[in-house]
Amino acid sequence: MRETVLAVLRAAQGGYVSGEELSKRLRVSRTAVWKYIGALREDGYEIESSPRLGYRLVRVPDLLSPLEIREGLNTKIMGCNIHHFREVDSTNRLARELAEAGEPEGAVVLADRQTAGRGRLGRSWCSPEGGIWLSVILRPSIAPYKVQLVTLLAAVAAVEAARDAAGLVPGIKWPNDLLVGGKKLAGILTEVSAEMERVNHLVVGIGLNANVPAVCFSGELEDVATSILAETGQAFRRSDWVKAFLEHLEREYLFAQADGFHAVLGRWRKYSVTLGCDVNVALAERNVRGRAVDINEQGALVVETPEGRETFWAGEVSLREKRDN
Ligand code: BT5
């Protein structure tokens, strides 16, 4: 019902809608209308009321609620179910639990804060208020060795969503970091449930430091993390990024399932800040230095080393310097 009240107020584009009209449209009493308006105000919607003219929507808050994400979302699968929390331990953990209980492909878990956000290899992910902490459940019909490609696909969708929603185009550091000016703006953690031959489900988790003030990055993050707010000096509407991300993700994902990952890998190369750079690849047992020259058709990084070409499926890449030729 709240959703309908909001839709009617939105349709009036800043104009007044009388209490009588709302009560007719919703087929509820005017007292009930007043209650729904109260609930929307509690959520942060600024609604003016005038005894003669009725109600008018003045300002929409920066929320990640289903009400905001669904508004104008142009997807068929991504965002089919939206689970939003003010605070959760980890959206990836919860999404995995939901996926195991049969949640459909495209379902999304979103949080304003995480208390135990996860990075790769047991590392932790700092997830304060103002960021976007999102996990999406996918059930692709691909072989497990192709899962890395979905992470790369999500990185491309995240870059294009940042461009559309905030006018900022981050670079992608292989495999899963979005960088601006060498600092980390976002990270992606893909967790897999698979058998030998097939994937049961994937949880693609992305953390984007959207409107996180720079002061929130202290200690080891001070010099390595950044946010859209810190880069542009402006807060933006986080739901715009989520919608754009889900739309890009769906387009890329459906295309890749039908026609392969070739096109999205082309775009990944375009946004890459790794290719053409001298890199250090840290593996558990050794460090390799060389020049990153390409990613192969499975998304692995190809590095030209003094001993010849090597292909890396995993590893921590640090960028040394970019060569011009
Ligand atoms: C990642 O790991 O970059 C993947 C991060 C994925 C986070 C999302 S949030 C939604 C979903 N739910 C979860 O629980 N996780 C996912 P990795 O490459 O391992 O990078 C982790 C390292 O990045 C840490 O060790 C820190 O150095 C740094 N870091 C931690 N928090 C950061 C932040 N907010 N911004 C930038 N860097 C950060």
C-alpha cells in the first residue's frame, strides 16, 4: 500500500494529490492514507501536507530499499527479489543461505552496513554507512572453470553503472578491483557452489564505497581506499547505481550465456588498468614479475616474464608502472 501511495505522489511530479483522491485510488479511509504517509515520512520521504490541497512529495531519501530500487528498474531477472537490511553481518553469507534454500536467480541482498563484510581469502571488508554492499544470486549454465568470467562480467557492469550513475569511470585491476587514481573504490567476491561438471549457484558480492566519507578510511585503508563521494566531492543517489548495475549485469549476463563471453572480455580489456603494466603477481609459494599482456578466453591473466609467458588463474596482482609502448 505504501508503494502505491508513493507511486501516486511520484506521478504527480511535485504537485499536490488530495487526501480524498488518495483514499479513492487506494480504496481505504483517509485515516489509513494518513498512516501510510506517516510511514513514508518515517523512512525519510519528505512529504508536505496542506489541509486544503493534500499531499506533495518534496524529497526522496537516498535509500537502498526495494521501494527505491524497483522504481524504474528495467530488468526481467536481476532484482526479482530484493532483500534489504539496515545492517547485516555479510550480504554474501546471507545470499548463500538463501540460494541454498532455493532463492531464484537474480535475487539481491543489500545492506547499508555490514558488521562482518568479507573479502577474498578470509580478508575482511570495511562496510560503513554510505556504501553499497550488494550480493546477487546467479545460476548460470556454465562449467565451474568459467566462473572467473562472471566476476569479470560483474566488474564491467559495475564500471558502466558508476559511469551512468555518478559520471565516474573507474579502471579494473585484474581480477576484481575497481580503482580510481590507484585507490580501491570497489571489490568483488564471487563465491561458488559447484559439482565437478556444473555450477549450482554463484553469489556475486560487490562492495562499492559510494557515499562513504574519506575520513571513514583510517589505518591501513587510509592511503588505499577511496569513494565516489571522495573523488567527485558529491553524494549521489545510491539506488541509481544499483539499478544501473542490475541492468548492465542482466544485459551482459544474458548475452554471455547465449553468445559467449567474447564481447564482455573486449570491454573488460578497455577498462583494464592492468594490461600493459609491469606487475608483481604474489602467489602462495613465489612472486612473479613481468608485464601483463592480456587475459585469455577464460579470464586468466597472461604475463610476459623473462622466462616466457605465464598464465595466472589466481594471485595478488600489484601494479608497478605502466609502460608506454
Ligand atoms: C575484495 O576482496 O575486494 C572483495 C570485497 C567484496 C565485498 C562485498 S560487500 C558485499 C558482499 N558481502 C560480503 O561480505 N562481501 C561482498 P579482497 O581483494 O580480498 O580485498 C580485501 C582488502 O581490501 C582488505 O584486506 C583491505 O586491504 C581492503 N579493503 C577492505 N575494505 C575496503 C573498502 N571498503 N574499500 C577499499 N578497500 C578495502
